[in-house]
Amino acid sequence: MAVNTDAIGKTYPPTHYAVGREKVKEYASAVGERNPIHLDHEAARAAGFADVVAPPMFAVVYSQPSMLPGLFDPDLGIDFAHLVHGSQEFRWGPLVIAGDEITTTLAITDISERGGMGFYVFETDSRNQNGETVCVGIWTNIVRTG
Amino acid sequence: MVAGDTFELTVTPDRYLTVRYAGASGDFNPIHIDEEFAKQVGLPGRILHGLWTMAQVARAHTEALGGPDKLERLSVQFRGMGVMEEEVVVSGTVREVDSERAVVQSQATQNGKRIIRNGEATIRL
């Protein structure tokens, strides 16, 4: 079964995410962060930040809403029963702080087939309220096409 | 920091970790939180979220190399599957250092099997 490559280059409307103090603390706890700037807003302020600092991998949280229209796009036709997360890259800019407003845009940058599997490469570009790119994510989703 | 420096982080996810991480991250794929569902789709049981394991790789770098602002880039490949109640070992090796940046290679293993391989990071100095 050949994959449909027509959606290469497709982009989706931006999504918005308001970074909350308690969400950052919850995420930081779940991934075992021990640096108090992620867990305690007083410690973060003492270190010179306006509020708790999101760990770099918090990018997963603020960019996730942007992924859903792509994952469920009938133009891609991704088969969830055979979906595997193959690889992941993030490139980070300025730190994200509770109180930031993040806008993320999704693009489908590549679709290909190798060894009977479909490779769907999603790229997310996340910017803060000042227009600075805080994170670019490259998400490679693999679907066994049979 | 010089080429050849190494660091390691070990962490043992408890049996409810994937439930907490699902809530914290918003990834509620049932293969991570529903034992019966996971078995129905041919897995041995609930498995770790790959992005949780990647977060351990990221944390190994930020704890060893100077804080979250130092991590400029991290890429990984996911392989196999991670499970709860078994120790995860993240190991990293500094490969190159110049005046502004370092390049670090890393992996994560569980029971000697790599669950993340070809980790590569760029660190701001």
C-alpha cells in the first residue's frame, strides 16, 4: 500500500497555549525534575525569573494541541492502530516561563514509505508572546502500512 | 567540559508513573494506562511514554551540564518499549567541545536493552 504524499507542505491554523504555574509544577514533578526553579515559584524568583521555569521537554505540552489536526487529518489518513513514535528532535530558544502565551504552527514536512512503513514528519514552530521561537519540534511518526 | 566527559542518570518509574505522566502531558493513549488494552494490542502490559523517557535524557543533560537554558537541541530515536518498576539508565558522553557549544551523545537503557538510541544534543557553553 502506497502512502499518499499529497499533504507534504500542508500547514494548519496556529493553536494557542497559556503556560500556567501549577501545570509547569505538575509536569516537572511527573518527569522527576529536582531543580527548584521548575517546582517552586519563590525559588524561581530568587533565581531571577518571573515565575517557575518550564523544563525544556514541556514543549510536549504546549505544542501538543497543534498536532491533533494533523494526526486526525483525513488527507494523511494515519492508522492509529499501527502508529509508532519513531524519533523526535527539539531545538530550543529562550526559556518558557509560567505566564507566557505560546502560539504553535504545525506543518507536514515529509511523507515517505520505506520498508512497508509510512513515515510522517511533523514540524511544530512555537513562539512566545514576544514573537521569539521558543521551540521547534520535529516529530517522526511511523505507521506500518502492511 | 572536555571531550570524553561522561554523565549518568538513573530513575525507576513506579507502577503509577504513566498515569501521572498522562495527566501532566495530556497523552492518554491507553497503551500507557490500561493494562488490558495494552495486552489486547499485543504488548506485555502498559508501557512507558517515549516522551517521558526522552524527558529523562533531557534532564540528565540539564542536571549534569548547567541548567535548562544550556540545552539547545536534543534528538533521539525510540526503540523497543520501556516498562514500569525497572531501572532506566541514561548515559551521555561529550563528543566535541568548541568555544561556544558542546555536542553530546546519549542513550537510555532498561535491563541492558536500549529504549532510546542515537541521542544527540547540542549544549550552549
